[in-house]
Amino acid sequence: MEALRALADGLHPDLMITDIVMPGMDGRQLSEKATALQPGLRVLYTSGYTDDALLQRGIRQADVSFLAKPYSLEALSSCVREALLA
């Protein structure tokens, strides 16, 4: 995946935003691999799926930074700010 390749090549973002449901590798798997490459990397999950779909992937909204789709620019801005300050 391109995000993991960029991290392995030395990219050091403060925050990764990922959808939970993706083909090949879900967002939880991606975040685990990404934080192994860059400990301390903050992750903001997003999804249009229900809580049941999230739980099936081992993610509880109470445990992570999460933004439900669809979302406004203001909601995204707020969640990014909260995730960076957490």
C-alpha cells in the first residue's frame, strides 16, 4: 500500500486519516502497520458503515478517533484538531 511505502521511505505525518472499510487491507490493519513503522502516529478513522460493521473489524468508536460519513468540512476540521491534541 502506498501509505506504508511512504512511511517506510521516511514520511513522518502527524496524523493518518483512513477509511475503515477498504479492499485488501482494512483501516485497522493499515493503522497497525503504520504505527509499527511510526510509533506515536495518530489515526483518524472514517466510515459510512454502521457500528456493527466497525465492531466486526475490531474497532469500537469509543476507543478511537472516528468521523462518520458523510461529514462536513467543519466536522473534519474539528476531528483532526481533537486527534492531534489527544
